Amino acid sequence: MELRQLIFFVNVATTLNFSEAARKLYITQGTLSQQIKCLEDELNVQLFERSPHSVRLTEAGEELLPLAKKTMESSLACSDRMKDLQKGVSGTLKIGTTQSFQGLLANAVLSYNKAYPGVKLKLYSRPESDLLKMLRDKEIDLALTYKVFDDIDDIESEVLFRTSLGVLVRKDHPLAQKSSLTLEDIRTQKLIIPGRELQARKSVDRLVGINTKELEIFMEMNDQETMSSIVQGSFLAAIATPLAAWDRPSLRFLPLDEGLHIMSGCVHSLKNTYKKRSVETFLEELHKSANIERISKDLKK
């Protein structure tokens, strides 16, 4: 049994499509089918049920899949360890982020590239649920999101900073002269609020609860960058976090003096897996960039 055969098997088992798996592996479908047949002959079992329109795992295939994945992960961890020992900080680092963290990530990436030019970075912007799945599937090494409200057994979360909800307005907005706001202050304002897929929205719902109906909600948005642009070009106000005004000097962030709405910005990784040197060094750089207190002070000027 060869490692590459297990890699081929896992790709077919994951996609349940020989053509798609072959494309991902950069080999011909004929070569892929031949290697799977060799693996089945060696193990003396049938791993897939094939029909003209579908591919399904057999009972033996279902049993082999977690073992094959574990073997692949051990092989990759071994390779990463050897590279770290031989070359120091090198290789490829794959990082996923929600849109809320793009500005913070960009700042960390620029600093990291200067310090460790030998590391190739791959960045992905996805919703939180997609990032957690990518983390579990080993498609990324790290994920940046706000802390999920429910603990997850196989993922560890390291807090980068803690912040709270507030209101984002232009510096010439009537509310911009205040040092902080209450729900009463924004009750008559046309508001943009985070979309339901975002952690910030869950904090909004916890903060205002049934009072959401009493607010004048003009728009719901998942795209933080677009939201900030709309606020910048209008007299609308947005319920957001300080990161929404990153690198936008014409905006002001005003904290909300209401209820418990603390949010933790976190970097997530898989538990019980080898952390490459590139991961460890990037985490150090990320902590330097995640000075949310400085960000908040700058936005209040």
C-alpha cells in the first residue's frame, strides 16, 4: 500500500466523483481509477460502488476513510517537522478570515512578510461556518473570526482582543460629537446592522432583543467593507465593532453604553495537531497587530 494511493482514495471518497478528484490531483481519470483498483486488489475489498451516474463508499470504504485521513495527516505533520528542522521558518501557511478581520489580517501579513519572506501565504475570505469546516478538513492552518458562542470540542480558540459593539458614523454626523451612545440616542436613526450570519449580529440580538423592532433598521449587511463605504458616503449609522472603521479616517466609532455585548476576536486552530513554526511565528505577529485598544482610541479622535 502506497501513501499516494491513500491520498487518491481520500480525494475520491471526499468528492464522490472520479473526474473531479482527478482534476484536483492533476492526474488523468484513467490513472486514478487504476490506482484505486490496485489499492482494492491489495486490500482484497471493494472500496466504491460505481454506477454510470454515482459513486458511493462501500462499508469497507467507510471503514478505511478515517484511517487513510489519519495516515495522510501524520505524513504531512512529519514533512512539516522535517522542513522546520532543516530550513527554519518556511513552507506554506494557509489562513482563513471573515470579512470583519480583513484589515487586521492585512496589517499582520505585511509585517510578517518582511520578517519571514521564505513563507508563502495563502489567504481565504469565507463565512465563519465555512472556515471552521476548512479548518477541520485541513484546508487552512488558522481561522480568524469572532469567538463562537458554543464551545467546539475539536477546535481551540485563542483570544486576540476583546471589544464591544458600537455605532459607526461619519465625523460630521450629528451623533459624532458624543463620547458614547445609548439605544435611545440611535432610536430615530436609520441604521445598518450586521447580517444574521455574523457573530456581531448575534451580539446585536442579545443587546437589543425584542427592542430590535423599535429601531429603524434600514439595511442588513454581511459585507463589512461595503457597510463602511455606505456609512462613509451618507448620514446613515451602523451598529458595528471598531474594526469596521479600520483605515477609514473619515469615520468615528462610538461605544454603546448598554448591556453586555463584549465580543472576543479569536484565532482558531485544530486541537492535538502539530503546529508548524510558520504558524507559531505568525501568531506572534498577529498578536502585535491586534491592539484593539489603540484602534479604538484612534477612532475616537
